[in-house]
Amino acid sequence: MRHYTILRLLLAAFFLYIAWPMIPNASSNLELMFWGSWLLFFLLVVGSNFATLLQISRPPVMEQEELRTRQYD
């Protein structure tokens, strides 16, 4: 289910595209802290999705393929 990972990366890139013009306008310490934490969260999201895309880590449970076994009574 690589398409979910690619869609999450595209969504994160879109959010960065929207937020990037606002970041230099931060004037107070609270705004700088918010944008710093937002960028840190963005890097965590992108890093984890790249790890899933490159198959370094396992995908989330809902995206793992299920092996169907036949139950015998």
C-alpha cells in the first residue's frame, strides 16, 4: 500500500507550501516557537513516511496486508 505513503508525503508537502510564506513573518517568541515545533513535526512526518516508503520500518497496522488462512473445523 505504497500509495497511502505517497499521498501522506504529498499532503505534508502541500501543508509546507501553504505555511512557508507565513514563517518569516513570525515576530514574537511564541510565534517562533510554534513554527519551530510545526517544522519539527513536519520533519517527523516526512521522515517516518520515507522510512515506510523505503521499507525501513513496517507500515501501520491498517496498511499491512493480511494473509488469509483457511480454517478447518
